[in-house]
Amino acid sequence: MMTSSANPGVVVHLDEASPEKHAAVFTNIENLMRELGEDTPVELVAHGPGLDALLADSPHSDRLDRLIAKGMVASACANTIRGRSLDKAVLAPGVTIVAAGVAQLVRRQREGWSYLRP
């Protein structure tokens, strides 16, 4: 997803396993997207235990699906997938894979994106 420097996006960091935390993060993203509008890109980057929020069998998979349909990019860390010996097929539909979640967070910040860690 490319953005102009006039309207950089918001990158949201998730590295916690708690389903309650996942619910709170999805609520934050819903609120963010509603307030900032469609022209502000939003990317959720999940790594470590946070990857659970992007699994097809997550208790919040319906919310994830809706957010992706509204334009949010959901990025899963390949290092975490490999480290946990997971198959990419366990990810929810529409989830993208980035080589390293932490590097993606830095990359977005260098591009001028706002960083949010709820």
C-alpha cells in the first residue's frame, strides 16, 4: 500500500496474546478508521503472541474480516509463523505476510506513518 507523504497512514502494533487485548485493539482500529476516514491507510502488524489475532480460528475473526473489507491491511510476521511452525493456511483470509513484523513497524514509521500501540 503506497501513500503520499501528505497523508501517511497509521501502523498499529500487536504483540500480546490476550483475546481481551485483541478485542480492544480491533475496537481502537474501528474507532480510528471511523474518525480519520477512508483516505487514511491503517495497517495492523502482529508478531509474537499477537499473531493469534490474525488466525482464521481467532474468536475475533469476524471483526478482522470486516476491518480487512473496509481497507485495513493485516500483516503477519513471517518470523513468528516460522518460529511457531505454523502453516500459512491457518491465517485468516486476506492477511498478508511481512518478512519481519518489527522491521515493518520501523519501515512504516520511516515513511511518516503514525505509530499506535494500544
